[in-house]
Amino acid sequence: MSTEQKEYEVFRSGATWLRADFHLHTKADKEFKYSDSEDYYFSNYVEGLEKAQIRLGVIANHNKFDTAEFKSLKKTASKKEICLLPGVELSVNDGSNGVHTLIVFSDQWLENGNDYISPFITTMFPGKAESEYQNENGRSDKNILQVVEELEKTGRDYFLIFAHVEQKSGLWYEMGGGKLGDFKNKRYETVRSRTLGFQKVRTHDKSDKVCRTKIKDWLGGWYPAELEGSDCKSIEDIGNEKSCYLKLGAFSFDAVKFALVDKDSRVATDPVQHGHSRIQNIRFIGGTLAGKQIHFSPELNTMIGIRGSGKSSILEVIRYVLEIPVGEKSGDKKYKEGLVKYTMGSGGKIEMDVVDRHGKAYTISKVYGEDTSVEDSGQLLQGVAIRESILRKPIYFGQKDLSSTGEGFEKDLVNKLLGSKRDEVLQKISTQKVKVIDAVRNLISGLELDDQIKEQNDIMKDADHQLKFYADHKVEEKLQKRLDFDSDVKQIDATIDAIDRFSQDISNISTGHESTLSSQKDYVSKHNAELFEKLKTILETKYLSLIAQLKVWEQDNPAVQKQLTDLQTEMKAIRKGMVDEFAEIERKLSEELKEAGNTNISSEEFLALKTKRSKAVTRIDELQKQKNEFVGYQETLLKEVKALNDLWHEEFLLIKSELEKIEKESSSITIDSNYKGDKAHFVDTMKEYCKGSGLRDTTFQGIASQYSDFASIYKDMETAKQYFGSNPQLFTDRFLANLESALTYQVPNKFIIKYRGKELQHHSLGQRASALILFVLSLKENDVIIIDQPEDDLDNQTIYEDVIKLIRDMKPGVQFIFATHNPNIPVLGDAELVHACSFMDEKVTVQSGSVDAQDTQKTIVNIMEGGQEAFNRRKEIYKIWKP
């Protein structure tokens, strides 16, 4: 971990916005008033900085630098996490009153305990005593060109800020358009390169005064950062001017200088407020990172390290805890699952602190192999959608996910990007598929009805044939009484069964709706009381009163049910009482038939035949009713299939609408969207249905060229058969055998991503990766974007222009977490936080810091540039190559 990162809590999450005051005076300045105790001066001064929330200050007294005072102030301020830089407010010999110029010095000017600043100031006032120039009105005899020339001779770093530019002794006020125009000349090149700020710009673009617009015109377009400073004459004055903020990742001269050079991204009048959801930190309990805690910036985080250092492990664990799916087309799913298991270890636990879009903090935790849990201030929450309610649409791409552009990759990518946006329509599609399957099953059962009716008719006819023989011997006539009694028993049983079902339905209705309807009448309207009173009256008189009647009916029903049971018992008793009589009749009948020589006639057989015939008649009646309904089954199926297709089209239009947003955001990316466009998949599905049939590929291709899917084939079946090959019935049979899956099969939509007018498949791997990162970023709807080593095939020629510039533009509103080997991402992307990973003895260590921190810079050079020697060598060569 870098020294700066260790020392200061403010940089725990990397570079952050800090208020700066570039024009501070102290007690060493004759203009500064301080009357409190000398013993508490340094602490009082720093307290003044704290009160004004100043975290960065430049001590710039008039033509003077007090080494002892500065060192004491710096030491005291450092304890409060405030950075002070040494400087001077030098009055150079330009204009009628001189131009007050703030010179900010690097650490080199005070290295090894020496003070090279004071001697330099002395040389600016040759022949004068300190008392003559160490004040507001003191003026050097050297102009700005001469001062810079002398500064350059020292070989030590510094930068310039012109103080209160619009006021007396300010650059704009003193020099005017003619003289300022000289600044764009070559002889002022060094002055321009060293000048990093104009302090206290106020008139802005007012046309009647010297203003920003005129100055820019006079300066030929060159214009440094606009900065603020209190020019304080007492502790109470500190921070009394407008605010100025710098984004810093370390307290150092170099960090401040870089921030001012990158003024568009690093200097602001107000700090950037992060409104997106984000990960704050992650803690590891067990596994290869046991006991480690890693903090994350709300903006760009990069994990660096040699291969096998643990970068991917951390990203995969984050994905696992957030329950982000790997993706259907991920080629290394097993590897990623194994990596998570190895990293977390058996029983390993992860705790992750996150913040939602409203700034509310949560803790997400997960033990390996267990469910993820969410806590709010220690309170366990149930049923919380992590990737919607807490972190908004985090998206993850693992190694090779972006460069693996195989079949179906674009569809998988689109599905990842849209995330939950399709959930509602996908749920409708799932429900509609069930309806189609039910309609298919009803239809198939209907196709069997004729066979079943024929079978029952045959049973009835056979019974009739056998019963005719009994009719000739008047058996039925003699047994009719028994038949009648049996019919009565069956009828009373059937009636009571029907009443039981009715009673149960009535009970379910009253029970199921009573509480719901009762709760509606308790609603109180603030603005429409009269209307809702009418609604309550209708509810009570027409519906709740009916439920009340049903309740009364339910109370009486048990008594009625007993009456019915008594009738049933009485009927069965009567029937039982006739047993002897019926037995006597059957014995006499048997004797009569025997005397007539008809020993093959049996009363038991007759009764069995009558029962058999009765059941067949009942079944035929039931089947005939079903057949009458079957007329509508085909129509119902077609209606449900159409509804399913309408939902597929709705999903496609939703996807297309989102992809059009990407095209608007990126001039380099275009996407062709084709509804049901993946004909190859359609053909493969047909082949699967017809496996072993011997049908030729040309048959399947011909069908696919004529019809968009199986539903369109089914609707046009008779005409479609002409495309089924030489044996149409063969394909028809296979098709109907798979009708459920065929009619619920969605021919995949096809998406063709083009980068700079050319399909991805025709680009190099590097260009594909660059294009797809751009594709992901252009959607601008994911609060957290996690990408693991996209640059394995990344094209450096295009990554800066297309990708890194977009990342820099987006990162105030998106948290990026990259694992990378490419220095372009942390360096040109100006990463707020860099995590350097290393692996040894089954443990991963992580050193964290901003790119502003020197230790982090050295680590980047060593890991990503091949070491300092290689880096320096390339730098020298590039200087030679410079056009």
C-alpha cells in the first residue's frame, strides 16, 4: 500500500474531491494580523483551515518564504489530513503596478532540510533589503519571462498561478489585450506550460469588461484552470472566497500539478456528488484473502498484477456474491465456479458494504454454497432484489467474454445488457407457453374422441346383441323391478354428490371473498368522500349482504345435509329390504329357463350386460359433449399461439428500442436487429425433431425459407406439405409428435453488431474487444460495470479514442471495476484507485492506492511497463519519434 494511502484516511477509497485554497498568507506576512497566543498559532491556523474545510493549501506570502513556519504548519496540518505546499506571491515587473504571481514549489526546493526558495526570492530583488520588498507593495525588477528563465535554471519543478487576475496587480488588469496577446507567442511557451491557473476570475463573460471570452481570444485558445484562494489577512479570512475543488489521490506536489493539468476532469467549483449505487468495500473471512478488506472508489477501480496474482479471483467473488449470472455462452463457466470455491474456501464468507442510489448503506454477505443475505443496520432483510433495489443493474464480463464472438454471442450479450428490463415480458411469455401447451393437449385429446366414441358404441352394440336373446325370453320384464330400484339408488347417490360439490363451492366463494370485500369498505378518501360513501353502500347492500345470507345458509346447510343423508340411508334400506324378493324372482326365473331347456341363460349375466350397456351409453354422452367442444379447440390453439407470437414480438421491440439508444450514444457502433432472424437455429431444431428420418438438408432449408417458425407451418399445414420433401407424411408425423415443443419454440432473434461499418466477425480480436466494451458502456444504464481483463485481445490503436475517453466521461456516474494488464486503462483512464495483487504461499495480497501516489506509479511501471528501465527506454524512443 502506498505511503500516502496508509497515512491518510481521506484516500481510503482512492482519489476524491478536496477543497483547495491556492492563496494563503500566514503570520510571516506583514499584511497578516494575528493577536492570539503565539503558543497556539499553528494549531489555531490549522483549525481555521479545518473550519473552512480546506484540505489543500498553498502558503504564498508576499515576496517571502519562512522555512521554519512552513514546516511547523505543514506538520500540524498533516495530522489533520491537510496538505500544505510551499509557495510565494511574487510581484513581477509587468504592468504599471506589477503582476502578483503565485509560484508553487515542489519538494525539491526543500529537500534534505535545505531551503532553496528564500535564496531564489532574494535574487529577484537584487540590491534590496528584505524589509524593502517583503510586503504587498514590493516589486521585483524582473518581468515574468525573466522570472521563469531563472526558475528554469534551478532544474527544480514548480508551477505558476496568476493571483486575483482581474484586480489591481492582477495579470488581466495590468497587462491588457495588447500585452496579453504576446502570451501566445513562442517566447512565452515556457510561461504558458508552467502556468496552471488563473485565480479569482469574476467577470466571466461580461462583454463590457475584460472577461474570459476576450482573454481566451487574446491568448489564442490557451487557458489554464480557474482557481480560488482567500488571500487571507487573518485566520478568520481563510476560505472566505468562492470554493475551488481538486480531485486528488495523494497529498503531493505532483498530484496537485497533474490535477491542474487535467483541469477539465480534476478541477471544479463544486465537488462531484455520486448519485449511483456502488460497492464501498469487501471483506474476506477465510480463503486466500482471509482477513483482507478492499475498498473501492465510486468511479474507476483497476486490479493489476501478473497472471495468477488473484485479480480475477476478486472479481469472480464479487460476481458470485451479487448473484450475477455467468452467461449462457461463457466458455469457462466451470473454471469461474472453481475459482470462486478456491478463493473463498470451505465455509469462507464475504461481507460487502454497498450504497444504493439514495445513499442508504447495506451489507451484503454470503457464505460459500449458501444463500446471499442483506442487512440494513444489522436488520436482516427478506426478499430484497440486490441487483435492482440496492445495486442498480451491475453487469459483469469475465475473461474472454468480450472477445468470444461465437454463434449466439450477440444474443447473450444483449440479454446481459437488458437484464431485468425483459423480466415482465418474459414472465408473460412463460405463462403464455403454458396456455399453448394446454391447448395442444386439449387438441390432441380431441383427436382421439372419435376412436373412443366408436369403442363405446361397439361395447353398447355388443351388449344389445346379447340382451336381445334375454328379451326374447322376457328376462328384462321379469327383472325390471330390480333394475328400477338399482336405478333409484344410483340417482339419489348422484344427486347428493352434486349437492355436496355445490355446497363446497358456495363455502369457498364466501370464505375467499369475505375478507377482501370487507377490507374495501374501510377505505377513507381525503378528497372524494361522497363518491366513496356511495361505493360503500353498493358494496354493503349488494355484495356483503349476499355473503351474509350465504353465511346463514352455511349454518343451516349441515341440517339439510343430514336430511339428504337420511334419504340416502332410507333408499338403501328399502333396496336392502327387497333382496329376498329379488332373489326369489331370480330363482323362479332360473327354474323357468331351466325347464324350457335354456341352461345358458343367467340372470347375473343379464344384469352385468345391462350395467355394461348403461356405462357405455353414459360414456358416449360424455364423449359426444367433449366432441362438440372440440370444434373450438383448434380455434383456441391458434388464438393462444398468436398471443405467444405477439409477446415474442413485444420482447423484440423492447430489445430493439434499447439497442437504438446505444447507436445514438456511439458513432462507432451500429446494430442490425432481425426478428426471428436465426434461421440456422430453426433448421437445427427441425433436424433434431426429424433425427433418423433420412430427410435431406435441402428439405429443411426449403421449409425455413418459406416459413418463419413452426407456428406459421402449423397454420398453413396443408399448403406447407408441398415443402416437406418426397414423403410429406414423414415430416408431418414428426412435427405433430413434437407439437408442444414446436409451437412454443422461439426462433432466436438475430443481432449483428457492426463496428465502424463492419461486422465484428470481420474485425481483429482486439477490435472486437474494443467494440464490445464500447457497446457495453454506451447503454449507460448500469451503475456497476465489472470487466475482467478485456485487453487480452484489446486493440491499443482504438482503446483510447473509443473506450477510455468514454470511461472518463462516464465514471462520475458509474462504478467501474477492471482487472487489467493494459496500462492504458489505469493511467489514461486516470483510475481513482489501483489495487496491485500478488499471490504467494496460497495467499493473495493487495496493495491499494491512487495513480497520484508515487508507490502506485512505481507498481504500475514495474508490473505493466516491464520495469523502470524499460519504461525510461521507451520514453526516450518516443521522444525521438515525436513528429
